[in-house]
Amino acid sequence: MRIFHFFLMTIAALCTFSSISASAQSRMLHVPATLVAESDAPAPGQSVTLAFVMKPHPGWHGYWENPGDAGKGMTLKWDVPPGVKVGALRYPVPETLLLSGLMNYVYEGDYALLVTLDLPQTLRAGDVLPVRVRADWLSCTREICVPEGDDLALDLRIGDGGVDANKRAEFDKFRAHLPRPLAAEGRFALAGERIRLAIPFPKTAAIAAPYFFPLTENAIAYASPQSVTRNGDWLIVETNAGGSPPQALRGLIKTGEHRGFTLTAVPGPVPQAGVPVAQEVVTSADVERSAVGAGAIAAALASALLGGLLLNIMPCVFPILSLKAMKLAKAGGNEAVVRRDALAYMAGAILTCVMLGGLLLALRAGGAAVGWAFQLQDPRIILLLLVLITAIAFNFAGLFELGSIDAGSSFAEKGGAAGSFWTGALAAFVATPCTGPFMGAALGAALVLPALLALAIFAGLGLGLALPFLLIAFIPALRRRLPRPGPWMGTLRRILAVPMFATALALVWLLGRQSGIAGMTIGLGVAAVAGLLFWWIGARQAHGRRGAFLLSLAIVVAMVGGIMLLSTESGSAIEPKQKLVIGEPFSETRLAALRAEGRPVFLYFTADWCLTCKVNEAAAIDREEVRAAFGKANVATLVGDWTNADPEISRFLERHGRSGVPLYLWYAPDGEMRVLPQVLSPSLLVSLAKE
């Protein structure tokens, strides 16, 4: 049937374009292709990835490898030197397009097809590697189709295999759109004219607008509507069977925009249908990609709210708790002013979370492999935060007064709302290194939801962070339980300066870990200059003189100078002390090798700016009893360090529905993977090793 439709479309195309010469056609491709290499200097004995970058003109589209009822994917004829092995063509996750009752699996926007070349060891540095390929494909609009093709060429010079940073980012974006393989097999069963498919998919994993694209031809009726439900850790897909009952069913399950998983299903029992999942709506007019289940959105919002609420007791937010405690203690009885400042605090927290989330989504849309707390992977941001925390610490210690963050200022004064707003903004900014309970699923869902819904998730996180402040402000009975203002507040204020100074020292250490001795020296220098300026302004305040403008100007000059000197490449990072649990650096290749050996594997992802990670490492991972148990059970430990941006780790986290650290995974010898809680204990790790 598909061949018949394709025959009709091809005849129509030939009739339409019979007056166009072949030379003119080759110069006027409607879906032009460009051949690009990830590395222009591949190394002997290694591989190099090539991309066919396709850019359809407006109104035109190309086809997936199984085009559906009509169409044609790309065919290639290679001309490469002897010894070069060409891998299979890898297609990104496609879209659906229903035209005149025919289902098409297409790409209506820019896309890239990837292929890997394995090079022989006999090549020598400086050799020219000519790569020639004839590519043919079908380009269509909603009315006509045109067979197109081009002769593409690359001349690569053998070198050290280095990859330019811009090329790396470009290919990371291409790879982000490729489907990933599901490790477990699915099952399918035929029931009359219907086919039911069970796909293993964790019930906690986010999914939006699912659709099953078959790779096995004629296994299903392409244009038949699909029903997708969720039964525990299974996705159940039901649709009409095709004309050729398969022995095995290969395909791709789409789980979000440009995201999906390939799988193979074998005959077997299929569970009953479960809770319906809102699917991709296929119409003859356009492709609908925003159908997301209201239940899934509500669950993600609730997780974000609870995650933000729990951040108030996480170690990474403790310094900001001191700010809130001091302000609440001075609230007084002016109900209107108290509520105004609580709302201002909430606005600061929500706006900061939304801005950080929006920037995260924009960077990922541009191809950057980043996740939550991405800004703390830049030493220059750490430097800015260091100056801010140093200012708060000296302010708490009584060295000087700064109205916008002064803990002794009254809620009734004119600047109270502004101070509360910036306090909420600071709380949200400092909270970003942590991914506490509930946050992992919420932030993972935000990365696959449409932009507006994703921003709503980030707003829910900010609301949860501000919720205790709101409850105390709007429930007088809770506020009356706070201690009455008195002389004790001055003492508490100076005591609370201690954790602020400790936070500043931690930021200096983090600069050393990210940028080496040079970065740490710059951070200490800028903090010292800022401290001298704070002392000077405090002395002026003691004599009744002002100097806020000069102080602000001097601090800006010091920070700009530090940022100009500071670079992510400003030296070798300072190595941490030896850990009790010896871990190898994470790589997917090493993980696969260890699992193939049948060894149990403990894999954890951490970052030096993640205080939750450090607490878990000190309290649970780096313990003598854990080391002994792991050694006895021959447990391999892999450590993914996300302190600096690492696209491989970002991609791995994303595949597990996470956008930040920590993440703890346990791989049993039988291959089963378990996601461990974000608060670990030595007894949990020891018990896993003994299983």
C-alpha cells in the first residue's frame, strides 16, 4: 500500500517538474544538505562523526528512515578510502504529519542525520582523508514531492582528533535530538485486528505527548489513532495492526519534543490498559505537539512546590534562613506592612527562579548541555556571589550598615519591601546548587514540557521556597510564636555572621577547585579589597558620614577587575583530599564495561558547589564501613564530577529525568538499576553491597 501511494506521489512530482532541467533542479534544492565533520583532524584508529545538516525551506519537509504511508528516507552511496568503515545512519526523533488519510513521519524544521566513520590505524598524521558520498532523499510540501540529491564531499586531514568548542556544541545539540535505546525489551500481542504493545518506562519518568513510531515496516496501521496509557512502569500502546504480523517489533517511543527511546518488543503478555496519557494530536492541518496531561503537569507543579519548601531546611540555604529569621523577629504588629514584605520576598524568589529557568531553557535550546545550577559552574559568578556573601557577613558582624540587607531595619521603613524582594532573590539564587527531594522529578519534567509550562514549574519552585515566610506573615497565630524583639537580636546577629563567613570561605575553596591557585588568589584579593572598603564605610558611618555611592563604585571596580582576570582556564584545579571510597571518573564507556563484567556499580554525581552532595559524601559515602563493604563485594564506584560544565554528564542526567545533582544510582550484578534517595545513610550503602 505504501509503495502504491509513493508511486502516485512520484508520478505527480515528475509531471509537475518535467519542465525543470536537472541542472536547475540541483541548484534549487528545497531541503538542502550540508556534510559537516565533528573533527577536522581525526586521529588514526579512532572514529569521527559526520552530520548531514538538513535545512528545509518554509513549507517543505524531509522524512524519517521509516517514512510511514508515503515518502522516502535518505539513501547513501559512499566513496571512502580502503579500511574506513561507515556506520549506520542515525535519525533524530521525527514528527507526525497526516495528509489525505496518509500518515507521514517527517521533519518540518532543521534537522541533522549522524553517521560515524571508523578510521584504520594505518593512517598517518598529515594524510588527507577524502570522503565522498552521493545522498538522495525526497522533499515534499503538503501538495507536491520532489526527488532531490547532492554529491557531498569532505577532505579531512589526519591529526590528533581534537574537536573545536563550537563544533562540540553543535554536535551536542544534534545528539540531544537522537533517540536513546531502552535497555529492557518490550512485549506485544495481537488481538484480532488490534496490536497491543507494552513498553518498559518508569512510572516516575516525565513524558509528554507520547507516540510510537514503528521501525518494523507494516507492523501497524500507520494512520490508525494510537491509545497510550500508563500501568505502573509500563506504557501500553494500542492501535490497529498492519498487514504483516512481525516476529519482533522495533520502533521508537516519543516522550517529549525531540526526545524518545528506541526499543525492540517480542511476543508476550501485555498488561491491562492503565491511566490515559495525553498524546500527540495528529490532524490533517498541522502537527500538534503540546498535548500534555493535566495530571502530569499538576504532579510536576506539586513536586516543585514541595521541593522548594524543603530547600528551606537544606544546608545550601541555611545562610539565607538567618536573613529571614532576623526580619521576622523585627516584624512588629503592622499587619499590612508585614504582608507587603512577605509578598515582596515571594516575588523576588519566584522571579529569580523563573529567570534562571528561562535562561536554562534558552541555553539548552541553543545546544548547550547544561542543567540546574549551571550558573555556579562559572567562576565569575562564584566571584560575584563571594563579594555579596562577604558583604552580608561583615554587615552581620556589625562592621558597617547597609540598609537593603540590614537585619536591624524595620519592616515599616520605606525600603522594607525592596529589602525583602532582594532577600528572596538571594535565597533563590543561593538555593540553586541543591536538588533536594521532589525537585529531581519536577526539574526533569520542566526540560521536556513546553516553555510556558516549564516556566510554571520554576515559578512553583520559587513559591515553595517563599511559602514559610508567607504562612508566618498571613497567619498571625504563627507570628505571635516568634520571640519578642530585644537585646538578644544583636547577639544573634553576630552569631549568624559565622555561617556567612564559612560560606564565603567555601566559595573561595570552590574558586580554587574550578580555576586553580590563580582563581583562588583573585577571589581572596577581591574579598580582601571589599572587606577594607566595608571597614572604611563603617568608620564613616560611625562619624555620621555617608559613603554608599563611593562604596558601591569601589566594589564594582574591584569585581570588574577580578572578572577580567578570572577565567575558567586560569590554572589547574586544586585536587581534593583523598577519599575513603576510591572512585573512578565517570564515563559511559567505563560504566558499560563494568556492567558487562557483572560487577555491582555505585554511581554518584556530585559537584563542589552542591552542599547536599558534600553532606552525603561526608556522612554516608566516605565512611570506613562503606569502604569495607564495597571492597568485600567488589563494588565499583564511579564518580561524575559536575563542578564544571560537562556535556556528557548533562546528557546522562537528562536521560534519567534529572537536571541537577545529586543523583545516586546502584547497578546490581544482574543488571537491575535502582535510583537511590537523595539523602543517603551508611547502612543503606552497606546493605546494598551485601545483597
